[in-house]
Amino acid sequence: MKRLLHRFRSSDEGSATIETLIWIPVFVWVLVMIINVSLILFEKNQAFRIVQNANRILSTGYMLTAAETEAFIKDRLAGIAPEASVTTVIDKGVVTSDVSYKVSNLFMPNIMESLVNLRIDISAQHFMEY
């Protein structure tokens, strides 16, 4: 029995398994966070492109009112952020559209509460051309 206990205590076989069990959850968590942040930034860039395109369409005269532009932006953002708030203003020949939505619409698992409560704000301006 003493030999068995001594061999168990002095053997280092399986020590890599213990370290792996400790580090794998941390590695997976970091990987999921990187994927989440990447998706959030990708969706933000898509939303910014939608706002720019809507302003460009309004500034060239294909849409005539700010309400049409807001509806266009909300329609295009429905897949990204369904409850986004959109405002479009035409002032002194400049079209300004603002979009705001919560990050929780994009976050995969709710791992970090502080990140889920963040808001993304997007604003774009174009000069009227017509």
C-alpha cells in the first residue's frame, strides 16, 4: 500500500490533463468574446453603410422626404437591430441621419452584462445635390 501511495504521489503522468482542464474554459471564453466583438463591429459597419446609402439616396433626389429615409433605414436594419431608433433631419441642405441600438441585439450569449447594456450610435451626413 505504501508503494502504491508513493507511486501515486511521485508520478507526474496526467498533469497535462489537469492543466488542460483548467485552461480550456478560459480559452473558450476568450474565443467567444473575440467572436462576439467581431460580430458587433461587423454589424456596426453594415448599419453605417445602410445609413450612408440612405442619405446618399435622399441627397440625390430618389427619395423626397426624411420620413421615407427613416423608413428605408428601419427596413434595412430590421435584421440587424429591429428596435433601433432612427432620426433623419434635413437642415440647410445637409441630410443627417442618426441610428441608435443596443448591443444586446447582437450579443450571442449573455456572458458579460456590462457589454450587453452598451448602445451603438451611428451618424452620417450628406449634402443635398438637387
